[in-house]
Amino acid sequence: MPAWLPFWLGCLLAAFVGGVLLTISIGFPPAVQQQYRGPLKSLPPAPRLQSAPQRERERYEAAKQQELQGIDAAMEETAKQGWGPPK
């Protein structure tokens, strides 16, 4: 491999990248210019840490347990009456 090959390949790559950037800046001026496009939305508030995460989790689990009990009761009722329209 010739000693100057990496140098010329680097120059070729730099020329290619420069050419692409020049083409974009000439052909698509709005892609390069920054202009005011209306009011910016403010950032959302910072995340808040829970002061008592254990209590909130217990409440969540209790609510989900109630949902499951309702589903279990519905499944038992369906099993008693059978599949199909209510009797």
C-alpha cells in the first residue's frame, strides 16, 4: 500500500463532505437558516419524587386486586350459567 494513500483518501472524504454541505447550503437555504417560528413551549416541570412510594404502591395493588376479584366473580358467573345468552 502506498504511503500517501490514507492521506489522499482522507482528503477525498473531506472534499466529499464539504461538497455535500456546500450543496445543501446553496440548494436548500431554509435548512441552514434559523429563524423565529413562533413562541416556544415551556419545558414540563421537573419530575417530583414520591414522599411515600410504599403507600401509593399498596393503594395501587389494592385497587388492582379489587379489579381481579370482579373479574373472578364474572368468570364464576359465566361458568355457572354456561356460554351463550343469559338464562
